[in-house]
Amino acid sequence: MAKQKKKIKLKKGFQLGCIVILVLLSYMYFTKQEDGIDLPLFHENEKKEQKEKEERERIEKENAYNACINKPFSEEELTEELASKKQVINSTINNNHYKVSVYYEDIKTGFTYTYKPETVYYGASLIKLVDALYLINQAMDGNIDLEKETIVYKEEYKKAYSSGMKMHQFGEAVSLKNLILYAISVSDNSAHMMLYDYIGREKLRAFGQSLGAKNILTAGTDKFGNQSAKDTNLYLKEAYRIITENEEYGPFLKEIMDNNVRNSFNTQGIKIYHKYGACDPYYYHDIGLNLEEHPYAISILTLHENSNYQEVVQNIHQQIIELQNLFYQTRENNCHVEIYGN
């Protein structure tokens, strides 16, 4: 009997020992040891949650950084370096005796550089962009169909510098869409005359004023009229809105503004979607949009038609590019400190 009891005690002790060992193994299996080594299946859920948390924080900071980069510009941000760069552009214009007005605006932030922005010039073919904007807005509102609506080409509409309309005969019905194409892509004067009559002077003028323009078809019967750089900047921002927001007509407007007909901006890999205006012997203007990461509108109106207009536009535009690069370098540094710390 004594031996049997001893065996039972040994058996119970063995079982108890096994339980203790299993508990210890389980503890070691699912927890982290003092030496810092992760054993299999260590807190897999906690690891996953931690990674998800870190990813959320990364995305939140990235979004906050981007919001900081693109926030509206405040005059308090105008550092001495930025102010100095603006003064350099002024000096470039004055020292070279450029007869110009300039309006540059970073579209997302509202950061600007201007030089005599309200000086009034004969706008020449710049009015054709207003033709296009008016009619595209009418089409966007469902009032007209640019492809179905036509205008008959009459002999009275034939004008010089009308390479687009050379493909058509008198008496032929030409769609509004093709007329807009010719007016913008090759600055066709006949197309503008047809569109001007179709729209009507007062409607075209009222539309420009609705965008904020002050100098549009303000006097007389001339069908081209006056503009200022401040006015044309408003047209460009409307063009940008259509290009970036309207899936149906945005690509069309972008395509017809993508031309090199007297485009003095497209140098050194900088692409500008533009419309020029010119009238002998004085007026040459170029206005356009950069649609890259930091989009901007730029208007340069000049009295250099029969001289060095291309040099003038390119020199000023290059200085504007440098100003914008400096602005974003400053923004990036400040935003990085604000969001991520030193």
C-alpha cells in the first residue's frame, strides 16, 4: 500500500510539473522576454495596430504639410529675400527700359508679382480668349452645342491673318467649336469677327466684367479693344478653372492654348498654354498658364512689337520662375519645421 501511495504522489507531482512547464512555455511563446528577442507570434495584433497607427500619422502629417504648402499667401510671409527678388525684377525692367506691364499669380496660393498691372494697352487678339471663355461657359451651362451650332462664313468676315478660315468657302457653315479652335490656336481674325457678331458686343463685354475685368470693349466700335495685365490675369484664371474642373470642355481649351504661334514663353523646358496679341507698330502681348505642380498665370503686355518683344518676355518670365522657386523653397522650409519639427 505504501508503494502505491508513493506512485500516486509521484504521478501527481509529474502532472503538476508538466502544467507548470506548459504555462511557462506558453508565456514564453506569446510574450517578449527580458533580452528583447521577439518569439514567434509575439503580439501580432499589437504590431499590426502599431504599424497602422504610424501609417495614419504619416498620412496626416503629409496632408498637413501639403495643406501648408498650398495655403493662401499672407504678406507676413514676404521675407527680405523675396522682397529683394521682386526688386531685382523691377530693376531688370527699368534698367533695360522695357515698356511693359506684368501680372504673375501663383494660382493655388495667390502669391503675386505685378508691375504697372493697371496700365491700359490696346489688347489686340487677347480678346479672342474672352470669345472662347464666353462660349465654353455657355456650352457648359447647356445653352449651346459648340459642334452643332454654326455661323455662315460671309465675304465681309474675310480678314488678314486668318489661316484657319482659309480651309472654308464663302457660304459655308462653320461650327462654333472650329471657330474657337482657329481663334485661339492660330489667332484667326476672321473667326473672331464671326464669333464677335454671334455673341454680341454687350454680352461679351458683360461677361468680361463678370470676371472682374475693367477694360473690355469700353469705347468706340473697335472689335478688339483695350486690356490691362490685371484684366488678362482674370481671364487666365477662368481658363484655368475650366481646364482643371470641366471634363468635357477643359481638354479642348487646354489643347487649343497649347500652341507655339508667337509663344515667347516656351523656353528652357517651361511649358505655357497661351494666347498672344499683337498690333503694329507697338503692341505685343503674351499671356498664359503654367499647369505643372505649382500652376501660375502670367501676363506680359508690351510696347515692343517691332523690336525685342521675345527677349523682353523671356527675360521677365525667367525672373518670375526664379521668384516662384524662391517662394516655394521658403514655404517648404517653414512648413517642414511647422509639421515635422527641426
